[in-house]
Amino acid sequence: MFSSSLLAVQRRPNPLNLKSARRIVCVLVDGLGAQNVLERSGHAPWLTAQLGSGAITHAGFPSTTSANIASFATGLTPGEHGFIGHQVFDRVFDEKVNLLTGWNERTDPEIWQPFDTVSEQAAQAGVACHVIGPQEYRHSGYTRATMREAEYLAAESVAERFDVAMEVLSSGNESITYLYIPELDKYGHKHGWQSQGWANLLEDLDAQLAKFAASLPKDCGLVVTADHGMIDSLPEQRLVIDDYVDRGGLLEWFGGDTRVAYLYLKDPGASLSFQRDLEHANGIFQTIATTDAIAANWFGPVGELAQQRMPELMLLARSNFTLFHSVYSKKRSIEMTAHHGGLSSNELRIPLIRVGI
């Protein structure tokens, strides 16, 4: 979406066939699945009307923030940019990293994600690029990995972010702007997307979007999308699976996400037998050899960086189950209500709404 927006501002053909515009704002709402909106349609009349006209696409796999915002920011697939999941083990760097928040003095985001970002491409082309989001993300490692060379405009409330975006659109310069809204994802993780509080946030967002879309200046455009949707997992559906994966002492690390666990093995040659040993748990999760997922193009084309971060096996949670390990999973993760990462329609189907372009 962001790369197509840059091309549209440059009046060049683009994968989304966006019409040319001088300034485009891309609103990315973390966790706003199309199914989630449609099932709470009474709280989101503007969004529902847009989705009803077919403005829906699919997030990439895994359906998680670190992978899909990196794709938004680079125009590359997870297999290309190397941010293949939420928590990954890079055997070359010998680092086990939460790619969203786990940066430290040993992990340089510009080495972990070395490819040109859309924001860097915009700078090279003389097109202004802005990021509008909460102050807490201004200097994060993830922002450095994904939005290099962009001007970061901090605004704390959703309404303030839209006000800042309108100021950008009212200027005379050609520009692309990424407006980030994390509130629904954060609230959903804690309380669930089916909660009344989540519906209230959706209602407020819908009103802001409707107002903003109706006030777009001439020759400006708006794109609304998301990085993934969400499912709610009841306490009895949150499974600690140590007994399944610890047998034989083969587990090197348990990463990935709550809906798709990544198993890194001490002996990669044992992956087939390990996979067979897990077949009896098929009602809880499907065990996937990562080589099969790569062959099926789940990650898109896979380059060297992504390859060295791939697990041997992936456990894809069935139904609304979520998967945890007592040693490697954090308590706050186990206590979350809404989750994502898997292949269900609630997790994968996301908006792709365009106004004016």
C-alpha cells in the first residue's frame, strides 16, 4: 500500500492501480480485521459501507504486526525483508529477538532489515514522507527498521493524529504519510475484540475516518488498511504445550506467535521424526514443516536473511486455541484475550479502502 502510494504521487503505474495524487495518507489500524468490523458493523457504518463494496484484501503470513508492517514499509514479503514473525531465532547472529519490541545494544535494526524502505525511496525521489503516531514509537528499533528517513510527527490521541494528517494534506508539497493507530490492537489483546470497550474504540475511529474522508483536499487521497485481524481465545483455549514439544531435549527455542508457534531444534535433521511425534496432537494444532510452507509460498520469495531465521517446524493452532510454553512465553502473553498470527479469516482478512484515488 505504501509503495503504491509513493508511485501514485510520482504519477507512475503501481500494483494497486491507485490514481495519481499529490498527497496520500495511508492509515494503518493495528488489529482491524475486516471480519471484526463486519461483525461489529453497527459501530462502524462508514467502514462497513466501504467493506461492503469489496474493499477487502489479505494480510501476509504470519498475520502479525512485525511481519506485515515491515511489508507495508518496504513493499517486500516477509521472506524478502526477513521479518518472518513476532519472535525469531537468527542462527547467524545467534540472537533470539522479539522483532517488534526486543531490540538491544547487540541488534542493529538497519542490519536486521537492510533493504531500502519506502520512506528512503521517497527521500531519494524528493517526495516528503511522514509518520504520524504516538511519541513512544519515535525512536524504537522497529521504527528504525521500517521508516528510516521519514519525518516523525508525534500525536497521542487518534483525533490529534487525524488533525496532524490534515495539516500535512493542506500543505503544497507532494507527500506520502503513514498514520498509525495501535489502540484497537492494544485494547483487544487485553480485553478482547468482542468487548464493549473495543466496540467503543471502533465507533470513535469510524467517526474520525468518515470526517477525514469527507474533508480530503483536492488532489489528495486516503488509504485505510490493517496489518492483521484478531480472534478471541478463552482461558480454557490458551494451552501450555511443554509436554508436546519438550520431549527428547531437542527444542532449542520456542518462538513465533501465540497462533503459530515456531520450533527451533537443536538438531535440524530430527525435524521429520519430531513432526511425526506431534501428529497425535492434530486436534489442537497442525504441525507444518517450514520447508513445506516455503515451497507453498507462505512467506513469498525467501532470501538469505529470512532463511537463517526460519524454524524447523511451525505449529498452527486450530479453532481459537493459542499456544504457549511455560519457559519461553511471557505471563502477559498468556493472559491476553485477543490473538493473531494464524490463517483464519478473522486474522487474515483486512480492509483495503481508498478514497479519492
